[in-house]
Amino acid sequence: MSEPTTQAKPSLVGKILGWVMPVLILAAATTVFFAMGSQPPPGRKSVEPPAAAPVQTAAVRLETEGIDVEADGVVVPLREITLAAEVPGRVRLKSAACRAGKYVTRGTLLFEIDPRDYELDVARFERELTQAGLMIEEIDEEVIQNASSIDLSQRQVGLAGREVNRLDNLRANRIVTESDHERSQRDELSAANTLTALQGLKRVLVKRRNRMVEAQALAATALERARLDLSRTRVVAPADGVVVDDKVEQDSFVAKGTPLVTIEDTSAAEVKTSLQMDEVARIWGGRRPLGEAASTGAHDLPDTPATVVFKLGDRVYQWKGTLSRQEGRGLDEKTRTLPCRVIVPDPTAVQSIDSYGAVSPSLPPEAPRSLLRGMFVEVRVHVDNTADLVSIPEAAQRPSGEVWLMRDGRLVTLRPHPLQVSGGRAVYEVGTSGLLPDDRVVISQLANPRNGMLVTEREVAGSSRKPLQTADAAESPRTP
């Protein structure tokens, strides 16, 4: 009976400890918490003000010489001339120069058609013309003879009339007989009849002469036509150019109008290009004086200087030309651009451009000697400024379109719309972009750019004074 009593006592002690221990732990934690809160706060470290970020800048340049509107283009011939046979006949001669790809000069003989038939026509009409001249001379002699006969006949009529008058008086005095008087009257009528016949012959001779003069003129016209046909048996090049296609061989018979050869005129060349409407508007505004549109036509482009550029490997070649006209009936429906033509008056006046952008005094051996049909080129149309323009290095325009400026030691962020980006520079209008000619644009990169943050000019390596102040140095930026 004593064992159950012994086991009950430890169970009671355990229950008491289970209630007391949490209270003791909570009290100890509270004591530690208050003990820690009574300690003084830790000291704060002083933070230095943020330093200005070093940046590399370039000057905003004022554009005073205008800008170049750039577009792609392809060289096309100024004109293609198709020569056809103007007279029928057998091709007696085909020149060796009349082959596709050959260069011919103006007046070069290309074809000769058998001229014998036309030489015979010339000889026949020359004889007809000579014959008409001889007949006119014969009629002139007859006219002269007729005039003399008329004069004699008029004198004979006068004598016969006076004889009749004299016999009239004698017949009244019964001195002459009636038969003598009648004979004198018959003589007068015969003389008058002869005079009338001679006068009628004169009028006939005048008409015959007029008819022979017309026959002579007709013979002269026919002779001229025969000589023209004879000259057309020789087909010559009408201009300097390249033979594109020869269609007829020697000894072939050709009819009138048969195509013989096609020549591409190389005295000048044209470049076919297309311009955006904002570029066309800039050309209109930069080259056309006020009120000129009404006098030159609403669809005419002003003659604007242009440069045609062709790149061959690392070499650059250029030609001088003029934007002369628009092509077609308006905007292209697919590209919404205006097709235009640039004329190059001298396709052989090629200039070589060195790596510095200057014209080389001499051409390298591999340089093209002329603009060739089908060349893909770049067209640069020079336009005068109609508003104040500035430009910055292309590297200063961020991919997002932002431009960073350094003004009074702080970063200013703009988002202007460029008029043109070419040649490593971006061009803007002063009034709409917010850029000023005396601004400096940031061309280096910033890790966390903020509008209004402090920036300072980065110093040149090896110097503690002179910052990068030139635009030339800004053309090749270095990232910090």
C-alpha cells in the first residue's frame, strides 16, 4: 500500500514546475529587454554630398551652309535611240563599230543600204529639171518673137485702117471703084484678125510658161526627195553613245521602218531616285522664291545642285549633277515617295574622294571612268537653310531618342526630332528642338541619368586642367 503513495508525489512536483518555468523565462526576457533599451543609441556616420558625374561633351554646331538630303538611286540612260531604215533596200555594209557594247561617236557610219536605185532616181530627176529649164527658155524665145509679131501686126492694122479711110473719101468723089474699097476693108479685117491671133498666142505662151515653171519646181522637189532618200541609205550615229542592241546583219533586206540598232546616249546621264515629301518640301522652300510656283508650275521642281556618290570597296567617287524634275504622275502608291530625276551633264567627270573627304588630284587605276547604266548610287541634294539649324554628333543621340545637355553643371534631357541623320551628325531646327548653338551635348554614357543631376566636364588624360572642348574630339566618344 505504500508504493502508490510514493509515485504520486513526483507527479505533483512536475505539474508545479510546468507552470512556473514559463513565467520565470518571460520575466527574464522582460528584464533583458528593458536593460537593453536603456543603452544610448549608436552614433551616425556623416554622408558626403554626391559628386558631379564626369562626362565627355561636344559643342552644338550651327549649320550655315545648308544640309544635304540623301537618298538612294540607280543610274538610267538619258535616252535610248532606236534607228530604223528610212528607205527599203539591201544592207550592203554593216560597220564593225555597230556591235552591242561598242562605243560610237556622233557621225560614225553604222549601216549602208544599197544606193544604186536612189542614185538612178537622182540622175533622172536632174535630167527632168534640166529639161524643164530648157522648155522654159524655149517658151521665152517664143514670147519674144510673139511680141515682135504683135508690133508688126499693130502697124499693119494701122496702115490698113488709114487706107480704108482714104478710099472712103475717094469713093465719095467717085474716084475709086466699089471693089477697090471693099478690098481695102478686107485687108483691114485680115490685119486685125492676125493681131488678135498673135495676142491670143501671147496669152497661151504665158500660161505654158507658168505650167513649165511649176513642172520645174515639181522636178526640183522630186530631185530633193531623191537626194534625201540617197542620203538615208547611210545610217550614222546621231550622238555619242554605246550600242545596246544591233538587230540586222549585213546582206539582209530591210523595209522602211525596220529597226536596225539601239544606241544609248552617253552625252549625259540621269539618276532615278525617290524623295520623301518632307524632303521635297524642304527643297521647295530652300530653292523656290516666293511666288515662283505660279510662274513655273505647281509640279516643277527647282533646279537644285546634287552630288552622285558611288562606293567601290573602300573607295568613294562622286559626280556633280542637278535635281531637274519629278517623274511620273505623283507619289508612288507603294512607297509614298516622289520619283525624281537627277541629271549629270558630264558622266565622265568623276572625282575620287579620299578618307578625309577631300577630292584627290588624280584617279586611281581602278576608278570607274564614267557613270554606267544600272549603278546603285547615293544622291545628295544640297538644300539651303530656311530656318536656323544646329547639328550634334550622331553618337550624342541616344537609342531612345533623348539628347543630354550640360547646362550650368547639370544634366538637361531633351527629346528633339531630327531633320536628318547623315555623315555622322544629326541635324535639328533651333526653334523646335530646344538646342542652342552655344550648348554642349553629352556624348559619353551615364549609368543612372537623371534630369538635373550634377555633371562636370571630363578632363583629358594626362592633364588636370584642359577638358575636352572640341567637337572633333567628341566625334569619337569613349565610354567611362
